[in-house]
Amino acid sequence: MKTGMTSRERLLCAMRRQDPDHVPLWNLWRNQEIPFSYRTQTERAEAVLGLGLDDTLLLQPPLNKTEHYDANCVPGIQSHVHRMDAPGEPYPILVKEWVTPAGTLRQVVRQTDDWPYGDDVRLFSDHNISRSKEMPVKGSADLASLRQLLCEPTAEMIREFREEAARLRRDAERLGVVLEGGWTALGDAALWLLGTEPLLLMQMDQPDFLEELLETVCVWELRRMTLLLDAGVEVIVHSAWYECTDFWSPKNYRKLLKPRLRRMVDLAHQAGALFSYIITTSWQPLIDDLLELGIDSLLGVDPIQGKANLPALKRRLGGRICLWGGLNGALTLGHGSPDDVRQATEQAIRTLGPGGGFVLYPVDQVVRETPWSNVEAMIDAWQRSGDYPITHSVVSCTHSVVSCTHSVVSCTHSVVSCTHSVVSCTHSVVSCASTPEIAT
């Protein structure tokens, strides 16, 4: 493969919607055993770069990124948790309380066999949602306590943060990788604090309270973003898995989330940084909003579970937003055959790669259970087909030609090997029964 750029140069080039030397291949690794082990993210990046792939380093604000925020370490806050058995409950119950000068926040969860935090409970966590009997924020009376938990970092926290930032900057420069900052959260934070059903009902019944909650989180995140940007991160990464239309109507997205997201995007851009937005499902109704927000990268373009129409998205967003994805991680990479993976990888590159602005990324992570033979098949197909310039292939039509109203057997060659463009077949692609405007 062409290797004229560092990983940093390649990813930044793609994020700026330009042609790099070859398509970047980036993974969200949740796997510390295969094919390499690592204790730090720098060790992981060294191993990933050794495979010829791309990686990034992440600088997190004091007390960690939002999803892993350590509210137990907030100065002036007392936290305690007790474990008990409850009648009719199949699992022990954990009751966590954060006692603040403004009041107490209380969270109650079932400690299932796969509970990952021992006898503790985090303020923000995916694991809380399905196991919670009581969420920490229940109404406006809890916001003063929440503000106490979402604290200003102490001088000692800032000193430690700056030391970590300096170390990661040195490592990023040595390795030639992008230094990211984050992950920030807004809609995700609201879900973690409220729970799914209350979040949905409050959009209808208590929109003023929900707006106040989101403003509280946004102001806190903007302060943390300022620290990250001052420390020299090149990209802000925003967690938006729960900002999709499964949880927010487009109207409420535009009223409650979008104005605050705009402030976050603008802050990043004013500092000369890029803004990456992680969202994997049910975001297509928000395409115009994402364009208006000015986000630089959309992480999560999944053609299987996310139902992303790759040709349509390339036509709509190509040159306007860098698209990360093209390949499903759980089903295609996790359960497909190596041939399935190669075919899907090549199709993603030929569809989304031309003109730049594409990062191949198996959505949304590589886990311990992912067959390494499939990861190798993805890498092999990427190495063979990822060099620029890349041209569109026939498979970039929304539907295969066999779904057209007239059979492709009327063409003297199969579409894959046909020496003529599709329009030279007896019947043009525009005669396809499916939506014609997607055809390239």
C-alpha cells in the first residue's frame, strides 16, 4: 500500500474531506488480548500502527470522560453505597448516594452477575439503564445537587491533567497519530441521568425541566472542552449514541439538543480543532441538522444494523462530512465468513472512498469475540483496494442490478466484469424499480 503519510496526516486529510494516500482504517478496540496485549493506549497505538492500521490517542478531562466520570472524587462530596437483598428481587440491590451541600442524589441498581463495577455504582453508565430501580435525577429539585457533582476541577486536578496532556502530546508526536479530546456527551448524559422512559415522557410533559438539565450538562461540558482545547487536542469527540431519533423526535432534537451542540461545535472550530460525532442508528432524519451544525466527521455509518444506505449517503454527504464506517462490526465482522468480510470491505471502499472524506471503521467496535481471521480478511481487502485514487464501482447503486425490472442477463457480460458502463446495458439503471436518483 501507499504509505506516504503518517497516520495523523492521513486521518486529518480524510476528516477535511480530501484524498489521503490511502483510505484510513481505524478501529474502536475493546479487546486487550488478540492479537496484542496493552496496558496503556500508547502501547495499543504502537501495536495497531505495527499492523499498518491507523489509531488515535485520547486525552480525557479531569475525572475522566463523561461516561466514566468519577463522581466519587469530587471535592466536598460524600458518597457511599450499601448492598442489600430485597424480597422478590433475583439479584442483590446496590444503593448509591452522593451527598452534596445542595442535597442528595440517590441511585438504586440490581447487581446482576455481569455487573462490571463490583459494589460501586457510577453516575453515568450504560450498565445502569437496564438494571436501575431508581435513577439519580428525578426532577428539578435534583439539579442543584447535580451541579455540585459536575464540579470545577481543583488546582491539583488541573496540574495532573496538564501533565497527562503533555505526555500524550509527546507520544502522539512521536507516533504520528491524532490527539483527540473527549468524549463529551449531552443527550447521552441525559439518558444516563434520567433513564429511557422518563427521558421520553419529559420531552412531552416537562420540556422546561429537560432544557434546564441539558443546559446544566452543556455548560459543564463546555468548561471541560476548553481545558482539552487549551491542551492542544486536534479533534473533539462527542458521544451521541442516544441523540438519535429513537430517543428524540426531530422537533425536540432541534429545540433541545441542536442549539447546545452548535455551541460545542463552534467552540471546537474557534480553537482550530475538528468535531467528531459518534452516532450509529436512526440518525438519517437528522442529516440536514448535522450539516447545519458543521460537524466534521460522522462516526457510525453502518449498512447493516444502522441501515445506512451507503450510495445515498455518499451522494448526499460526500465532500461535506467525513464518513467513518461502511462495515458492520457485530454481524459482518463478528459472524460473517472471511469472504463476506472481504466483499463488504471492498464495497465500502468503492462506494464511500472516491473523492476522499472516508475512514473505514467496523461499527462500532472490535471485541474479544471477533474472529481474528475476519479482522485479517478486512485488513487484506483494505490493503488491496484502499489506495487513492479510488473510482466508483457498479455496486454503488442502491440495489444490485439483478433487482432491476429487466434482468442483467441481457448484457453480454456480468456487471462486475462488464467492459461497458451500466448505462450501456440493454436497460439503464434508471429503469430500476427502486429509487433512481441514488444511482451514480
